[in-house]
Amino acid sequence: MSSLSLAVRDSSTMLRRNLLHARRYPSMTLNLLLTPVMLLLLFVYVFGDAMSEGAGRDAYLAYLVPGILLMTIGSTTIGTAVSVSTDMNEGIIARFRTMAIHRGSVLVGHVVGSVLQCLASVVLVGAVGVAIGFRSTDATVLEWLAAFGLLTGFALALTWIAVGMGLVSPNAEAASNNAMPLIFLPLISSAFVPVDGMPGWFQPIAEYQPFTPAIETLRGLLLGTEIGHNGWLALAWCVGLAVLGYAWAAAKFDSDPK
């Protein structure tokens, strides 16, 4: 059997292990998933009329859903950081290293499993949005495919960052705390209000971060709003974060004696 075949086989085994683990211990996934759902319902039904500035609750719902979908990805990947840290500090990784398995399959299993969970969470949150009135009637099939590709790429990039955070954390609690920026950054992006409606000194912080261009690109694809340069920025952030996260995680994993 070739080394590639071994890598695929072992990565598939690790993926199955992580998915089974997530199914047996769903409490963390549910807790992380409830955050974007509660924010969606809160901002639509409590703050929607005030935040819409006269445009109506339905218009604000359409504005809000793309940001919530990206926030869902950020919150779901926190579970990946915790899972990786738990494996590292409970001796499971050390046991795997004594076995005749492909070394990188451990991380690949975590990453692929996390991306699948992110996409499942996005579908569930999107279904909640549709149930309360969100519609994307103008998007073409190509735009829907591009939106799905953007969500997948963003999930992959944030997952590698979360894996790196899990590897450098001394325990699961620290991993959860270290990954909190993945939830915090969407709160200071254009997810809830336009950047030009923020204080002038704060606008560069909201604009020049990963979530804002990704959110604006997703809005453009689903709602037909102007994308402009945000599409290229979103793609650059996805590639940059994925490469950075992969290099960080691989270097830490190879150097860690545990």
C-alpha cells in the first residue's frame, strides 16, 4: 500500500473517531450552536425595529443572517480547539504516536471533522433564519455555490487556527479561552451594523479584520448587494489564515514531545 493510501486510510479512521466522539458528547456543540441562534433571535425580535432604522424587521433579518452564519463557524471551531487540547493532554496523541499510523492523520481527522460540523451548524442556523423569514430569491445557482465555497473555505481556515490554539493550550479550559476571539471578532465586524455607522475611530478595526470582508461577500452573493473589493479580501484572508494555521499547527505538533 502506498504512503498516500495509508494517509487517506488513517485520516478516514481519525475522522470517524472524531465524528463519533462529537455524537456521543453533543453538549459542547449544542452550547456553541445556541450562541448564534440566540443572537439571531435577540437582534431580530428585540432589537430588530430599532436596528433597521425604519427599513423594517424583514430587511434587518436579511442583513443579519450572513453575519450570523459566519459567526456560527467561529463559535463551532472553539470545540475543535478544546478537542485537540484534550487529546494532547490526556495522552491519546502519545498513544497514537506509538502506533503504525500516518503521523498527520490525527490533525487531518480533527480538521475535516470540524469543517463538516461547521457546515452542519451553518445549515441548522440557516434553517432557523429561513423559518423566521429570511429569503434569498435573487441569488443564482452559481452564487449559491460561491457562497457555499466561501463558507467552506472560511471554516477550513478558522479550523486550522483553532487546531493551533488547541495544541498550544495547557488544558481544555485554556483552549476554550484562547479561542474566544473567534466569537468576539464577529461582534465588532459588520455583522450587526454597517461599518460606516460605527464611530470613526472604530471603523478601521471593524473593516480590516477577517470577518467583515467575508460577511460583505456573503451578503453580496445571497442578497445582491455590492461586493467590491471584499471578495478578494475574503479570499486572501481564507488562504492566509489557512496557511498560517496549518504551519503553526504542524510545527507545534511535530515539536511537542507529548
